[in-house]
Amino acid sequence: MKNELKVGIVIADSDEYLPIKDKIDELGAGQANFYTREGLSFEFKQDGKTVKAHIVNCGVGMVNAATVTTALCGEGCEVILNAGLSGGISGISRGELMLVTDCIEHDFDLTPLGYKLCQKPGQEYVYHTDERLLTLLGNTFKGIKKGVAVSGDSFISDGTKKEFLKTEFGAMSCDMETAAIAYVCALTSTPFASIRRISDDAGDDAKTAYTEMNSIKEALLIDLMLDSLRALFKEETLWI
């Protein structure tokens, strides 16, 4: 059994990341930037084991998320976690939390070449989060919903598009990073989990609802990530 686990945390939006800066002294965190993207490193210890965390404010969008996730995996992170705000598509309401089970890039389109929507030549295009982490975090955050997240480089605020994502993919939520992170983790065989909070209904008033929740700069998402790190001590298979 090993006694150290390195974990990367990817946070896209600056307002979602900001609350951890209020915890720098409490966590004993040090600066750990990724080029111009702000980051912090800190660790938790328990029963002779250490979880070493590197959290990065990657910036909004699929390329930003994939780039930082690749870097974290490259520096040896053995688990990747993510949290952020999402639009609600089906089966979930504003303010609720969800654990992502599957991720799909909803705006990848090679249908003119004969492929299915979102299908990528020669590779999987539905990415699955880690079952062990799903179980662990589901037990840690009782009552949290689980579902499919679709991601793309567009903010969804249209009822017709929302209904399409529900019908085509069975989506519970939509965002702009999760599937990109999941892809890199699938490519590198790195266990991945994502917790999303629903900020809006992805409909006509999505902009107002999202802006309202995001501007509050609540610490909830950061607190969930910190509690997730503490929960990792319980999953023995991660320490083999």
C-alpha cells in the first residue's frame, strides 16, 4: 500500500475558484500556477497517508479544461476532480447538485461524413466517470443526483436546444468543460469525478439566473472539493 495520493482539481470559472483563496492560510496552501492560470497546492494527512492536491483555475471552455487536465495528469496526478456550475436539462432543478456519470461533447459533429452526431473516428465519444469515485462521493454527499452531462463551447440558453439535448443524449445538465476533462482522463486512464451545481434551466432566462448565482461567489463548490479530497482516504483501491 502506498502512503501518498496526488490529486488534480480543475475549476473553470474565476468566481467559482475565488473562495479557495480565502482558505489559503487554513490549508497551508502554496502557489502552484500553470503558466498564467492560477493554482494552489496543499495537502491533507490522515492515518499515515497524504493526499497532495493541486487545484487550478483553468478558464472557461473545452480547450482550457483539456489543456490543464493534461498538464495535471502529466505531473503525476492519480485522480482528477472537477466542480462547477451547469445548466439544468432534465430531472434536476436550480440549486441542486449532481454527480456526473457520463460525459458527451454535444457540439462535435461529423455527420456530413457519415458519422453519428458526436461520434469521433476510431475512438469512444461517451466518457464515463470512475465507478469507485461515484460510489464514494454518492455515499459522502447523501441524496445527490446522478446523471449525464453534455459539454460544448457554447452557453445554452435556448429551450429548443435544451429539449434536443434531453431527447438526443438523455442529458441531466450542460456545461463547457466536463467532457473535455473526462476525455483526457479516459486517454490517460486517470480516475475522474465531477460535481456540478445547477445554476439555471438552460432556457431563455439562463443568462440572468447563471449570472446571479455565479456572482455570489459561494464557497459551496470549493467545500465540496475539499470534502471529496478527505473522502479519498476511505477508498482503499486508490492506495494500492
